[in-house]
Amino acid sequence: MRELAKLASRRDRIILPIWVDALVGSAFSTAYSLKGLFPDQASRQVFVDGVKSAAGAAPLYGRIMNASLGAITAWRLGVLAAAVAAVMSVLLVVRHTRAEEQTGRQELVAAAAVDRTAPLAAVLQFVVSLDLGIGVLIGAVLPILGLPAAGAFALGLAVAGCGIFFAAAASVCAQVFESSRAVNTAALSLLGAFYLLRAVGDAYHAVSWLVWASPVGWAEAVQPYAGDRWWVLAIPAAGAALLAALALSLLSRRDFGSGVLAARPGPARAAADTRGTFGLAWRIHRGAVAGWTAGVLVGALVFGSFVKNVQVLTGGEQVRKTLSELGGSQNPTDAYIGAIMEVFAIMAAAVALTVIGRARAEEADGRIELVLAGTPSRARWVASHAVFAVLGPVLVLAAAGLGAGLSDGLSTHDPAHALGSLLGGAFAQAPAVVLIAALAALLFAVAPKYTGASWGLYALFAFLSLVGPELKVGQYVLDASPFSQAPKLPGAAFAVTPVAVMGALAVAGLAAALAVFRRRDVLA
Amino acid sequence: MPITSDVINTSGLRKRFGRAVALDGLDLQVAAGEVHGLLGPNGAGKSTTIRVLLGLLRPDGGTAALFGGDPWRDATTLHRRLAYVPGDVNLWPNLTGGETIDLLGSLRGGLDQGRRDALVERFELDPKKRCRAYSKGNRQKVALVAAFAGRADLFILDEPTSGLDPLMEAVFGDCVAEVKQRGATVLLSSHILAEVERLCDRVSIVRAGRRVDTGTLEDLRHLSRTTIDATVSRPVAGLEAMAGVYDLEADGRSLRCQVDSGALTKVLRLITDAGVQTLTSRPPTLEELFLRYYSGAQR
């Protein structure tokens, strides 16, 4: 079993450090930046009062307990980090259990001299120790910034507890469903439902007990830096133990490769929307586009609810300065809108890269041959995917503008004005996003095997836009990122030149991608 | 481009990938209405040839013609007339088999619903299953049903039965016979020699990116050696030294050897002179034929 756990950690040697860095690093950087933004008790108190009056804050982050730096850090981080740890745990467990079983690789292991429960036990052991390790690291890094160690470990272990609980929950789902995709969907939907459950509990005092009904809420209920309720950690531990026992017992009762629930049969014939090149592209991309759109819509509803309170929230001088650098305006409200729309633009660009990545997978896995051996031309094939790479992100931006506009408009009782200014802010980002889609498409056409490298470029652009202003690098470096070039409406004046240039470059890039793809070999 | 009635005509086709030479001057002629076997060891260039014919790869040299047209330039018009089944069938995991068949049909200009349903039945395919749950053989069945349910004039099949059980191989054979019956042309790349022997009118054998031989199986056999087993009254003299005789095993009154077709008359005369008691002569099996080609022995 130790060998199996080792195999798992070896197969994940690239992705694991990324998860650990993301969780521990964001804990450290959150505490660090909060310390810089709110150096004294007075500024923190202003911030905390502002947060308490913002309708969207409690559902997203949970309740803020007091005005100490530790409590603000725990508030800003706790629930989100717990959810991220849960996502990580689910993906890892599924990757090493049902996905292995589905591809048949695990038959090799099952045929060897190991107990049938050994692979699952090994994966659980591996993921649980990973979560605990992340919790301990969070506990270890926060005291570097002068935060008390007890609260830091309480926060770290609260995050780990949520991860461990969902690792066990995913292992149960892996016994129930036959396809790894169904398992991921089930476990992550469960996470989403529990996140919403505690959001409702945090939003409405009358049903605050709902927080206790959610594993994500347990992380909050530990209350790091506000009492450090250690005993709460026993709840996810006990829950995880029960679920793991259930998973192991289900595993020993079912056939290899099957699930407790048999896969449901699908349609025997293709519906009208599954025909032709564009019908195929629709089936390939609709899930990702719909998922991102829905996610961004929810996020925009939450962040839009802050718009009204920005003036209050940004009492501190330091906060205003940072915000105006990010959002391109002296008016904090406009700067805030500019800043969140930039973040949504970065998410929208991820949709474009996902679509292009899947188009490349069509080619690499040979499915493109079945299409091109039919009557569709290469131009048609490229167009069918490019449509989703361009319109998908635009749809996401529309969701960002619509969500933020609606939630701001409902709280200010002026939906027309709010929708206008927030939709404008969102769509001002479109040329930048489409330019990135075009760059990725061009890379796919010219160097198909390196299509994935567009994610590196994307990360660089996102980094320059989000962190660049604080790095004191030259403006020309920041200007390299399309995200920085997009006008920050409604605060800044609408600049025609960057929009026109980016738009023209995007069109030229897409045209070049098409021209190159028509001439090159189809490569596996 | 030569004017020809051949459905497929390539001459001197060349293609390299980096330093690896995939096609080294390959010639291939497939006449209208014939079932043509494309044979050769792994890596001989069979799939590369097919990809060039489908307009997926652009040749570095030589010419290729499909129905007299250019497979690269005229791809979309040519593809109205052909159906393709790849060797390694990868399908969309979230689509069911039935959806995939209809999708592939729509990409090829429609398919006959009645024949589609009949083929699903004959291949015993469950069309409601998601493709991710299909075995290799079932994925091949999906591609085969989609191909045979259309009315293509040319079928390009790249090792289409490598995952099928013998029963389904028989169904596949019937399908090939049916499309041949209505005048369609079939290019069949295969490793299953019994299948080639049963289905193909002519074969081309490729090795290292070149065609080493082409013709009917009978033609190929003629160029090859016959195995002779005989029991004789007294030892046969002079057989060892005779040109065209190979692998002679003489043990008193029984002998076995392989004989070139040119030397057959003389050898038989010697054996009858020695008082033949039993005699079997056997044409080379396909295995023997191909092993010689594949391993690169001289003809």
C-alpha cells in the first residue's frame, strides 16, 4: 500500500506543488497584503464595519468575527481556501480511483497481489496527509507575519478538515458512479450545494444553524482568531471516517469497473443540435461555456452587491491607492468596477483557452480525422471552434456585466443606470479577451504541439495586470498585457485607439490562424 | 496527372516526418469496383498513405489522385463520395454511439436511416451507451455502421476489424461484399490474412514506404515457391544441386523441399523417375508469402 501511495504522489509531482503553493501562498499573501492595507486598529475597524454592512460579503466569505488582523485574514481566506482544498481533494481522489478504473490501468494493480481495497485506502491516506500538510504549513507561515500561532493552526486545520471530508465524500461517489466525469460532477455539486447552504446561513440570522449543516461551514465554525474552537475539528474528522468506511464497504461489495448505480443510457439518435461540424463543436464546448457563465454570473451578483458600499469599505488611504492603480480611476466606486471587470475578463479569457485546448485535443486524439474525412472543409472546422472561443468569453463577460449590474441596480433602486455602467465596463474588456483567443488560435495553427503554452502567456498577462502595478515595473511592461490595455469603464474615458488596435490584431490573428491551419498537416 | 480509370492512383509518393521517412516513393493503383488489400508490417506507411489520400497530410513529393482529383485541394468535394474508418477509432466520450453514428452521417452528407438501424442490429451495437464506455471493438462498430450506412463510392478502411470478434468479422465481410456488389471500391488495410484472402481481389504489399509487390493473390503465389512432400521408391539424385530448389530435407525415401515455380516441371520429372509413391504439393500459405515480404527476403 505504501508503494501505491508513492505511485500516486509520483504521478502528481507537477500538479501537487501547484495546489500546495496556491493554498499556502494565498494564505501568506492575503495576510501580508491585509497587514499593509490596514496597519492600525482604527482602519481595520472601519473596514470591518463596512464589510458587515455589505450584503454580498457574508454569503461569499462568511461572517467577520472581529477587527484583529488574524480574524480578517481568516474571514477573507477561511471559507474560500476550504472550498479550494475540497476541490483539490475531490480531483485527486477521483483521478486515482475511478479514472484509473475506467481506463483499465487499475486492472494491472488489481491483478497483482494487493487487497482490493488497497488502492482506495492508499489514495485516501495520500490525500489526507496532503491536506494535513497544507494545514500545518498555513499554521507555520502566518506566525512569520507576527500573527499568533494558535489561530494560524486553527485556520490551517479548519481548511484541511474540509479537504479531508470531501476526499472521503469523493471516494463514496467514486463507488456509486461508473464514469469519472459523473463522479467529479457529483462530488463538486455536493461541494457547491454545501457552500450555498452555509452562504444562506451566513446571510440570514434566522437560519444561521445552516452553517453547521455544511462541511464548508464547519471550517468557519472553528472561528480562528476568535476563540479557536478546536473541538469543531472533530466533526469533519468523524464525518470523513464514516464516509471512508462507507466507501470501503461499498468497494468490497461491487464488481470491478461497475458502480452502485449503473450508467444511465443516453439517446439512441442524435438530436438536431448534434449534427454537422457546428453541432459537434456545440456538444464539445457547451458544458465549459455554460459552467463558466453560470459561475461568473454568481460571482458578479456577489461582487456587484459591494459596489454601493465601496465608499465605506475603502476608508483607508492605502486601500484607495491600491484600488485606483488596479481600477484606473480616482473615484473608488469606478475603480472597484474597473478592477472586478478585469478579473472577470481574465476568467473569460480562460474560457477561450479552454476551447482552443479542446480543439487541439480533437486533433491530437485523432477525432478530427473523422470530421475532415467527411465533407466539412478545414476552414469550417476551425470556424466551428473559433466561434466558441470568441462568443464563449463574450457570453461570460455579458454574465459579469449583467450579474453585477442587476445586484447593484436592485440595491441602489436604479437598475437601468447600474446595468448600463456595469455592462459597459464588462464589454470594454471584450477586445482584450478576443485578442487572447486569437493568439491562442494562432499558436494552435502554427505550433499545434505547443498549444498548451498559451496558458503560460495567459498567466503572464494576468500576473502583469493584477500584481504588476505593485511591482513598480515600467509602464511599457504592464502595457504588454491586453488586460491592462482595455479601458477601465466607467471611470476612465473610453479610449478608441487600444480597442481598435486590439480588435484589428484579433481579427488578423484569427485570419492568420485559419490560413495557416488550411495549409498544415493534421498532426497527432 | 495521368488520365486513368483508377479510383486511387498514387505515384512516387514521398512523405517525411522530421528525419523519419514514412513514404519513400509509394505507388498504388486501385481500380474502380475492386476490393484492394493494403498489406505491410507496422510502420510500413499504410496509415500515412491513407492520410495523404484523405487530404490530412500533404505529400512532400509524387502525385496522388482520388477519382482523378487532388486529395488535398479537392478534399471537400471528394469526401462526398468516400467513407473512412480509422485504425484507432477515437470517439467523443460524452456522445452515445447512436448520436455518433448520426453525427458522422451528417458530416458525410446523410445516411440511410433504414440501413443504419439494420446495421446497428447486425453489429449488435447498443446505441444508447456513451462512447467512453465502449470497448475498442464497439468503437470500431460505431465507425463501421456510420460508414456502411452511407452510399459512398469508396471505402477506406484502416485495419477495421482488429478489435472485432470472429462473428462480427463475418458481418463485416458481408458488408464489404454488399458494397462491392453495388459497384463500390474498397481499400482495406489489414493484418488478418484470412480476411484479406477472403475479401480482396488484389493486394499491394508495402514495406519501408514503398510498394514491394501488387497483384491478385494468385499472381503473388505464382512468383513464390511451392512446398512438395513426397515418398519415393529410391533416393532422388541431383536435387541438391538444382537451381530453384530450397530447404531440401531428404531422409531416405521421404523428401520435402520448396520449389520455384520455374523449376517445378524438372523437379517433378526427377521425382516421378524415382518411383513416386505419395505426393503432396502445397501452394505457399499467405503467412509464408507475407513473412517473406515483411522480413525483406529476396523474391
